[in-house]
Amino acid sequence: MRLPTLAFAALSLVNLAHAEDARLGPLKDLNGYFPFAAPKSVQEWEPRRDFVRRQLLVSQGLWPMPTKTPLNAVIHGKIDQGDYTVEKVYFESAPGFFVTGNLYRPKNISGKVPAVIFPHGHWTDARFLIQPDKFVREEIATGQERFEQGGHSRFQSMCVQLARMGCIAWQLDALSDSDSKQFAPEVIHKFAKQRPEMNRTEGWGLYSPQAEANLQSVMGLQTLNSIRSVDFLLSLPEVDPDRLAVTGSSGGGTQTMLLAAADPRLALSYPVVMVSTAMQGGCSCENASLLRVNSGNVEIAALFAPKPQGMNTANDWTKEMATKGFPDLQALYKLYDRKDYVTLQRGEHFPHNYNAVTRGGFYAALNKHFNLGFEAPIVERDYQPLPKEKLTVWDDAHPAPKAGDPDFERTLLRWLKSDADQQLRAAAGSSEGRERVLRPAIEAIIGRSFAQTGQVGLADANTQWRDSHFRTQGRLINIAHGEEIAIDWLQPVKPTGEVVVWLDDAGKGSARLADGSIRPELQELIDRGVGVLTADLFLQDDKKLTQTRVVASPREVPAYTFGYNHALFAQRVHDVMTIARYLLARRDSSQPAVQKVSLAGFGKMGPVVAAARAVMGGTVSKAAVETGGFRFGQLLDYRDPMFLPGGAKYLDLPGLLSVASAQPLWVAGETDPALFPSATLHRGTDDAKTAAAEWLLK
């Protein structure tokens, strides 16, 4: 009898024997290298653009967008500065969550005018900052500033000049800075250790496993504030909705990139001292789980193409941008015939800031693309900066909310969770909603679509004839991603074309009993012509694994690891997709092609199979899942091997299983049939594996 040749015919497997799983290498962190390879065509780029943008929105907790509740904006305390005015503003981006800042307007407005959102970076009390005379003289001497008065505040300098150019400028506070005091700096920018009182399944706080499982982060809150800032500006009758810009430096540059990528209403973006293939943003407020997995700041900036965008270099991590990153951005813009729409202002001789020279680059871009009509170059004029007491939004008539209130933190996250649940339950109620909202989100949190699995080959194959089947052992090598999986595949003599990928905590030994014989229920599958494949998913052979790796950092911020690396749970889902890809793409003239791949998961592999089925959709013929009542939202350790950022957000495990509802599903370990209306629910006393095998044969 001829043994089947199990190689992937289109591949040369010469080098596969020497493959080593790339996932065993060092973890990536924010100080890694994040290149962006320019696509060869618009057609190649746009699917990638859509995936990265969706990943970004999911990472920020903005898929779906939180309900836009009334802003309840308060504008007061107008200060007349001759040719411009300054006003104090606060509004609610979510119920009880205040965004604070100053609104600069031209004195005499005629018709619709452009508006600019100006977030700042990590300068303490940035909106109020008045630098000492010695500092200003040094900046004038080095060419960073021009004026002895206006040079005291580069933040006010930007806004004053924009108002003098006929634009409205909205300068908002970063969380825990200036008038934004509802969160303490120790939470927003200096978070160090997990807080036991905030790490619980109800009433949790930021950075906890529950917050991460629901994609609630400081960065996401700031992105929400930026989006609501767009809403605020568009509520002003004099703002031109077609001429909205955003610019900021350092952490404000990060906020600029995020807003430009997330909100299509922006027409011009100018992130300063932040776009780089090197360091991606060091503060906890600049990191979110999922955000930069297989991506980076240059690609995030690329999401804005082909709309006009500028950036700069300084004597910091951006100093190599002219040769690393920017040429690829130019190449991307060239595909849209807009090469001149992306600019880089060189400034490696300047330190990390938003100085007058760099501001001039932004004014030039604004003037050009918004048709302001000024003669170039645009040069600032001096002005008298305002002190803190004139800029603060809070006074006796407008009292500030409680500062650093942990109850407010819990309440806000509880509202975001409740609001998301309400929207997601509505989406889950229809097949259209599941496909439009849930599946794309789950694909993003797993970090790979089935189409992105890539080519797979078999190495170290050893095929032997047994009494009733062929047994093939070897390693599947995912060539595109450098991943490997040990498999044990039992093929019937007369195959029907269906293979069940049978996964449980025993790994590739799960098909056998202690004496080495095949489990009776699996022997029945083989006898009926159904193949059975068992496998060791990533690190499943490490029986001592109780916690996953995290990046080297003294700060217990989950996003420092999971903002750059897939969670172990997601990597195991990738392995399931790799197995399915191999089976369905296999070419072997001696054996019938695999027509159907079904999945069966037990123990901790049950949720893995549930996630794989959700991502793979109709690729999976049938699925049997033992959940054990598992819920991502019950985990209390972000290093748990079952932890998944976003795992609880999309209605947790029942949400995963609600997707792909057209394919047959069998579920064990659950008691509420209402949660699984399209599934066959196993509630008997017989063995779940036996019952699952019987169901798979029907």
C-alpha cells in the first residue's frame, strides 16, 4: 500500500528541518525597531491599512465607538487680547468625565474658519507653563525661540499665532495635567505596581487584568477625549468642517497620530518629535494593548495617507527618520500621486520640543493645504503670555470635580463597560451585526486573519501504517511567521475528506489512553473515515508554565508587553489556523484532498478553539467546544496563560461562540442555553469527549 506524501507540493522544505519557532525569541518592547515597508501598490496597501486601523480602534476601546453623550460644554471667562480672544472651556467626553482647556479665536471672524486641536506632551502643567527668564534666553540663543515675552510659553505661542492666522485653536489638557485632575499623575503617567483594590472582577481600575480584557486604557481615554474634541469644535458654528487639523509634540504627537488615524474628519495632521522607527512612546499613557503588535508609529502615521501630513526630526529617537521611515511614507504617498503631501522638517540640532522653527513648519503646511493666503514664510509676532490664574477653567462659579478619585475611576470604567455591552448585545442579535462588529474585532484581538496565516510546510515527517490508519508525526512550519507545531495525524484508510483537529490539555498525546491505544471515541471517527489530528500548540508541552513572559520593566503595565507582542492565548489560536491552513492547502495525489476541517477543544483548549472558530468562520465545518464555564473577565493575573487583551470586551466567551453561527456548534460546560441559541448544548452526565465525538459523526 502506497504511503501518502504529506509535503506541501508548492514548497521547498529543504530548510524546514532547521526551523526554530520565532516566538521563543526575545519579546519586543517599545525600544525595538519598527520599520514600515512601503507597499508596491494601492491595492496591496488598502487591505493592510484597513486591518491596522481596525486594530488601532479596537486597541483604544473604540470598536464600537462609545455612545456620544451630550458634551454639556461650558465656555466662559472670555479674555480680549486685541486681535484674538481666549476662553475657558470644559465639557464631558463621557458622563462626568471632563475635558478641559482653552479656546483661542480670531477677534473678527467672517464665514467658516479652520480649527486646530493642540494636545500637549509630558510637560507639567503644560497649558499654564511659564518658563523662567534664563531658560528663555538660552532658547533664544540656540535659535529655538524668538521673543523674550512670548518665548516663556511655547504652548500659548502656537495658539496665539493660529488665532492671528484666522484659525480657531483648541488646546486641551492631557489627563492629570493642568486642569484635568480627576486622575492622579501616579495613575496616568507614573503607574508602577498593580493595585489589589483595583484588581477585581467588579469595580476594577485601570491596568488591571479586567481593564485590559475590556480594552480600557489611559491611552484610549485620551483618544476618546481627542475625538470628542472634534465633536466640540464642530459644535461651534464658525468652524469649517472641511478644514480640521491636529498637531502636538512628544506625547501630544502620539495623540496626534492616534486621532488622525481614528477620526476621518481630520484633514491635516502634524505629529512632532514622535514618528520614528525607534522608541514608540515611553509613558504608560502612550501605550495600549494590541496597538503596535506587528505595527509601529510610522505605519500608524501612514494610515492618514493620502491626506496632508507633516512631521519632524530632533536630537532624539526621531533623528534617523530621514533615512528610516520617511522614504517609505513618501513612497506610499507617491502611489496616490501625492508625494508632496507628506513633509519632514529636519531639526536634529534641536532638542525634543515644539520650538518656534518647528511651529513654522506646521504654519506652512496649514497655510498651503487650508488656503489661508499668507505670504511664506510665516513668522510669529510677540505677545504677552497669560498666567495660570487667567487660564484655569475652574473658579467659584465653575467648581472643579474631585481630584484623583478612585471611585470616579471605577465609575467611568463601569460606564464604558455597560455602554459597550449594550451595543455589542444589539450587534450579536443579528448575523449582520456579528459579521460587521464582532468578527472583525475578534480578528483584531487575535491579531491575524485566516487569510494572513501564510504558507505551511511539514518537516521531519514520519508516516507509518498502523492497523486501521496511517499515522504521521512531524512539525508543521508556518513559513510566513516562523512558527512550528508538533502534530500527530491519524488518517483513515478510506477517508471521507474530513479531519477533526482534536485539542485538549494533553497536547499531541490526547488521542491516546495511558496504555498507548487510541481513545475509543476517536477510533470510531477513524473507522468512519474521519481523520484525527492532535497537536502541541505553542508552549503546550511546558507543563510547568503558570505565568507568561513580560518585557523587562519595573512598571507593571500590561500594555508594555501586550502592546507589542501577541498574548500566548492568541499564539495558540494562530497555531489552530496554521493546522487548518496546512490541511486545506495540502496537495497529495495518493490521497483525497481534505474537504472539511472540524475543531474539537477540551479543557483550556476549549476557549482556544472557540476563538479560532470565530476568526476562521466558514472555514470550520463543525466545532465541539468544552468551555468549563471559562470567562476571560474572571482572570486576576495578566500573566495567566489564558489572558487575552480584549477577551472579555466582545461579550466574553459566549461572544466568541456567537460568531460563525451558520456552522454547527456543540458546547459543553455551560448551563444557560440562552447564551448559545444556535448550539447543541451538552448537559448530560456522560463523558464530554465521547459525546462530542458522537456529535461530530452525525
